[in-house]
Amino acid sequence: METQPITIQKSPKPGVKERNLADLPFGQLPTDHMFVAAYQAEAWENAGIVPFKELSLSPFALCLHYGQTVFEGMKAYRMADGYISIFRPEKYHQRLNKSLQRICMPQVSWELFMEGLTQLVIVDQEWVPSGVGSSLYIRPFVIATEARLGVKTSDEYLFIIVACPVNSFYSHNLKVKVETTYIRAAEGGTGYAKCGGNYAASFYPTHLAKEEGFDQVLWTDGREKEYIEESGMMNIMFVWENRLVTPPLSSSILDGVTRDSILTLAKDLGLQTEERKISVHELEERLQNGSLTEAFGVGTAAVVAPIEQIAIREKRYTVPVKEDSFMLTAKRLLSDIWLGLIEDKHTWNYVISIK
Ligand SMILES: *Cc1c(COP(=O)(O)O)cnc(C)c1O
């Protein structure tokens, strides 16, 4: 597909100067601009940067009824030398297209994705905060916009990219419960896709867990409810016997970029890694005999979320969270890569040539 040069319409009253980017709640404050492209007649058209504004949609728009929505969540960083880098954009782009395919939506080319991403980051460059734990969170998403109440796949879509400055996501360690009543995803379902419906389905079980005093659930598999899958909307990792262990990718587990990055860092550090099924039974045994030394969730938003308590049925087990743990070491290494403080040997940073 040929992509035409995108248009850029600047905001008449940018708000960045009035903001203190050091003190922000997660995901509330949009930057001054957004990127929008419209899909019609089997092509993406009218791509451009416009001032951030509300959308106009027909109440008949298909995304409002049948869940044809897909999104991504990625970050740009202010490096120590002042340049801005976007972390592993090709991984997020590939996953966006996998999700779009599963929900029967049109693909977004690498050129269109990167043009939208880089132009948005360039016009909103002053919104990229600096410092450890701070970044510009970027949300590309695609929604079905054709106005039709009849059940069908949409012939029209919007591809939008919005962004907001963020600081660290979780301030406390997590208490989680192994969920064996509800499931997030089933084999053959949409679990590997980053689609809105997966999130909608997770809210009620998470709400019940919160009422019991937990932060999140540890999801188990849809078939036997016996194998650990993910932690809330993050991938799950454990350390025992000096190995980093995480469930293998499948149709019900999301292929997290943070998961992949941390597996790679573990190998760099000489830590053995295992991607294999982990039963609730094995987890409980390791919690009882003390061989489990770390449990944590990983994802773009929180990066690493240490888990300090795991409940299995009525029993609550405490997991130590130590300063010299692998998870906190990995988090520091990632942060050093983002800020350009150590060598980026896997070329994960896509550096934009503006300061
Ligand atoms: C987004 C997401 C993750 C984390 O993926 P990252 O690429 O690391 O942000 C994990 N699980 C689910 C269900 C997700 O939606």
C-alpha cells in the first residue's frame, strides 16, 4: 500500500507549558495532539496529526455494539542525552496486526504506524517527561466505525494514536488470588489479541477479588483451571531454584513485549529461563517449601509489579520482595536501556533524531 505524506494541523493553544509533568495520575492527561487515519473503500486515507479532540461517531457505529476494537500500549522515553526513543516499535506493530487479524479488522502497514507514531511524538515532544520511571505512554488503537446495527464486520475504521505523560504505575506490591471460578481467555479464543472485549470480561472477577482485599487475580487456563496463565492484564513470572519461569505463549496468553524483554535480559545475565506450564499444585508446593523466591507481573504500563502475597483457595502465602531480587534488577536494567545509560545491545530503542 502506498502511504501519502500525512498532514499536520497544530493545536492553536498547546497546554504543555502549564503542566507539571512530574506529578500525574496514570492516563488522565492527553497531550496536545493525536494521529488519525480513516479506513474506507479498502484503504487507509486522510492520515494526519490534529489537535486532541473528541470523536464524532454514529450511535450505530459497530464498535459500540459488537466489540470490534483493538489497541496497543507502548512508551517513548526522554534519554539522558535529551533525545527521545520509542521502545521496540516493531514488536508492538506486529502484535497490533495479529490482534487486528483475529478481530477481522484491516492491517496497518509499518509505514503508516511509524509515520503516525513519530510525527505525534515530534509535535508533542515537550510532553515527553524525563527521569527514571517517567515516559510518554502511547496508545494506538483501531475501532469499527461503520454505522450499522446489523451484525457484520465493519467496512470502515479509524486508526488513532493518542498519548499521555506518565510516572510509575504501581506504588505498592501486589496481593493476588489464584482465580479458579472465572477465566480470562480460553484456548482458541481471543486471549492472545489485545482487544477491548478481553478487558471487559476481566472486570467482574477482578472486582470480586478487590472486594476480598486483593489487587488482581492470577488467571488459570480455561480448560482445567489448573495452569497459571497471567496476572491481571500482565504476564506472570516466577523465580525458583535460580531459574526464571513463565508460562509458554499460547492462544490464551498475550505475547507481552515486556515478557520478551525480561526473558532476554535474564539470558544476558546468565539466569536460566523456562517457558513451561506451571500448575497451581506446583505453585502451592513451592510457596509451602520456600523454593519460590520471586513472583511478579510484567507489562508496559507497570514494567515490573512485585507480588507479595498469593492466595490459593483459603490459604494466603507471603512472597519476599527483596531489593537485590532479579525482578528489580531487570527493572533497573530496562530503565537504564530506556535512558541510554547502558548499551542497547539488542537495538530495542528507536531513537528519534530530535532533542
Ligand atoms: C498488554 C498486556 C500484557 C503486557 O504486554 P506488554 O507488551 O508487555 O505491555 C499482558 N497481558 C495482557 C492480557 C495484556 O493485555
